[in-house]
Amino acid sequence: MQNTMSRMLEIIKAESEKSGVKVEVKKRVGNGDAYIPIDDDDVKKADFDLKMRETFERISKLPIEEKAAFALAMRDAGNERFREADYRAALEMYAQSVCGLDGAQIN
């Protein structure tokens, strides 16, 4: 299972409800002196950033030919999600495709 902020928050929420302790996750804002509660967009961004980092780390170790194949496969998967009007998934696939372009020649 992939590590995600959303999964971590689900676990924290479930465990805190069992214990009766209220847990609230906050983010630092401004010059770092203030904190505000995170929202769904913050969680989605954290999940996306983590997925991109994990994808880049995994793909960076591949030979150039496999990077190119990965990039094309992710582009095609993104096109399919786009045709299905699943634009968020399409964007994630396209972003992952870019991870495979490091030095790869795509036709």
C-alpha cells in the first residue's frame, strides 16, 4: 500500500476516536508563527507531492529505454482517464509521465 497523507490521517482519526482524544492536524502559515487546520486541498496536495516523489525515485533508477516506455504508458493512461472525464486522475498520470522523461527520447 502506498503511503499517503490521507491514509495516515484516516489511521490517526480512527485511533484517536477509540481513545477519546481529539486530534487536529495544522499547518504552519505566514512566517511560521501561526498555525491553521489543514483542509482537504492540503491533504490532496500532500498525497500528490508524495506520489510524484515516489514515482521519480522509482523511475530514476531505470534504464533510459524503460523510462521512455514508462512515460508513454503513463501518457496513454492519462489520455484514457481524460476521455473518461476523470481529470484529476488524468493529471496525475500526465505528471507521472513527465517523471519518465529525464533524458528519454519520446516519439
